[in-house]
Amino acid sequence: MVYTRLKCESVTGNCLVLCNRLNVSRAVHPKKLKLKKNKKEKELEVIQLSIERAAPDVLGSSSRSALSLNIPANSVPLHEGFSTPPNIRTYSVFLKQSPPVFKMRDIQLLVLILSGLVGAQQQALMDYLERRLLAIEDRISLWHEQTSRYASELREFKQQMVAQLEGLDKSKEALQSELDTVGTRVDRVEREMDYLETQNEVQPCVDVDDKLVEQQVTVVKERNKAKYAKLTDCSDMISSIKGMKILKRVGGAKGMWTKDMGRGTGKVYILNGTEDNTVYEFGTVREFTSSQGTSAATSIQLPSSWGGMGHAIYNNQLYYLKKGEEMKLMKFDLQKNIVTDSAVFPAKNHLPVYSLNPETFIDLAVDEEGLWAIYATQENERYISLTKIDSKTLDIEQMWDTPCVRENAEAAFVICGTVYVVYNSKLPSRSRIQCVFDVSDMVTNDDAPHVHFPKRYGTHASIKYSPVEQLLYAWDDGYQILYKLQMKKKLEV
């Protein structure tokens, strides 16, 4: 009997599929199929296929022949889940046969085997591609489903947001209406408080340590009262704040603006900041309010920088404190642009006169009787002191210790020999006149009415009184403000 023996050798299991596919050939005896692993081939995978055919001849001998064929291993995947490596498999077919007469038949068998091999590989490739396409179709279907769901959720979210925004708009309108109503009520309450404060007097801010200090202050008052001779018969005092006007905003948070308090020239002067040497002069108040900043002003250069905000302009002379260690008063002629006089202030160990404006050590003031200086020293550190100065010679005429404390004070001014100290709080609120001191003893704290300023932006950096117009020139956070005063006679108190 003539038979064919198929021998398959491979390092992978892929050859088994190939061999199984070749078993369908009639020329292969199924019992002769063997599969073993070629241990020598590790880097290069080799499938060795051996086919033996034998038939005894008349002499009892047989002949053998062999044929080998190399096929790329990465041409097709042989079964599902197999990733073809990039190397080459070698398929070797060995034909063992008896006489040469069988050579043509063996070649036909070899062609049949190779045809089956290629067909099996093509079929495996088609199956693999079909599975991959099905997987891609499933993923595309899932993506379409998820996209549709996300789009639907986004539309629902958009509708919800639109509804919420409409509700917020309605709530905003209602809240705005309520705020307007509350603002109107607050304004009404502030006007009523202003009226009540002018009608009801408040206890003055006077702090006396003990009876001995009170007796000493009384003795000093009596002595000073005997020495001081009034220059005028002025007897006016403040009754209330009649009105206010905000002109504009020029400069920084702190500064001073004023007119010539001794002459009715109408010129306006701006001294911006707590230290500088440039004075801006405007011809009139209208020119000042209509100008852009200080571009239309005349610049006057001082020979030295000033310190603080306690300057004064009186009879065409600028009086200011020179910046430095010494408390030196300077007198500068605004027409000739020269220093006409200077003097060192006699008091020693100076302190800031106002706790809310610590840059000011001496505050110069002008009233109907001339030039005054408001200051503080360590000898009487809790209280404010007052001095009358000769405006022509800068000589000290007389000095007083007032009962007005420095704490929470922001500014002060003098009217008819009476100093009015303006107080506030560290958190800016409504400024108020809470302490007065009259050098002629015609007005006391117990009798003087307490005046509140309308609430504005912060605390006053400086307040200057004009005896010609009976106006207060105030600097509040860079705003230039005018306060119109309601006056009455001291004897009416």
C-alpha cells in the first residue's frame, strides 16, 4: 500500500491549523501526523513540513527527494488573535518516494498543498477583517448613541439655564427697587439726624485729669485773659452749617486750598500733598472749576518744601512750615516770589497736632484778628495749644493751652478768637465740631452748640476759614469743598 506521511514542526501553535487543513488531502495519512517544537529555532520561527511517500521496488530499495519553498510569514494571520511577527517563516517540504516515476505526482501534491495553504491564509485574513469591521461598526453605533444622548442633555441644560437667568433678572430688578427705596429712607434719616443734632446739644469732648489740673488751667486762662487785648470787636460764632458745595477734585488725598484771607483778590491757591514746593494759582474760582487739573494755573516755585497741610495765605503772603528738623515758619511774598521773613517756632518737643493727620505739626489759621498757630507739644501732649502770631514780624504775642484733646482730631480753625476743633473716627464717618476754646472766655464748651458736617468721602485733611466770606475751604480726599456757615453773636449763647 502506498501512503504519504506528513510531519509538521513549529514553535507556535499556528502550524497545527495548517496541518489540520492539509489532512483533508487524500494523499495524507491522518495517523502519520506529528507535531513537535523545534527548540533550536528561537529568533526565526520555522515550520518544517515533511511528506514521505514510499513504495518498495523490485529490489526492495527506495529513493528520496526533497523540495523546499520560502514564504513570507507576515502575509496572513493563521488564526484568530494571532499577531504576525515581522520575521520570515520558512516552509520546507521534503518528499520521500521510491522510484523517480512518482516525481510528477509528488509535484502535483505539493502544488495542491501550497494552494490549500494560500487559500487558508486568505480565508483567515478575510475573517479577521470582517471581525474588525464589525467591531468598528459597533463602536460607531455606540458613539452615535452617546452623541445623541449628550446633545439631548445639553439642550435640557440650556433650557434650565435660560429659565434661571430669567428668574435672576427678575430678582435683580426687585432688589434694585428695594435698594432704591432703602437709599431714599437712609437719606431721609440722615436729614432728620442732622436736624436733631442741631436741636439737641451733646456733652463736649473735654477730658480733665483731676482738680489740680483744672485749677491750673483756670489760672492760666485768667492770666492770659488779662494779657490779651482784642484787635477787633468781632463777636460772631458758628450756629450751624448752612450749606455745602463740592467744586471739583484735584490732587491727592491730602492737601490744602484757600484764598487770600486778608484781601478780596479772588485768587485761588492749591497746595497739593504733604510735602512739595509748587503752589498753583488761579485767577478766580470759576477759572479753577472750569480748568482741567492744574493746566491753566500759574506755578509758583518756593525755595524750600513745605511740611504738612497747615499753610495760610494772608495779605499776599504765604505762611508755611519748612520741612526739616526745626519748626521753622517761612513768610513768602507771592507777588515778588521771595522769602520776606522766617522764624523758628519757640515751642519745643513738637507732636502732631491732629492724630488723624499726623503730617501736620503746626496748623496756621487766619480770622478777623489776624494770624494764629495751632500746635501740640510733649509738655501738654494730650491737648491742643493755641498761639497768636504777629503776621508782620512772626513774633509770638500770646499762647494758650486748650481743653481740646488731640485724639481723633482731624482739623481746626479760628473765628473771632475762638478755636473750633473738628473730630472724626479712625474709620471715616461724620465730622463734627466737638470742642471749642474762646480766648476771651465768652464761649465755653458747655454753651457752644455742636455742629456736624454732612457725611462725605473720608476725613478732612485741612479746613481754612475765610473771614471775608464766612466760608470754610475744606480738602476731603482730593475734593475741594465749600461750607457756608450760619453765624450768631456770642452774647446770645
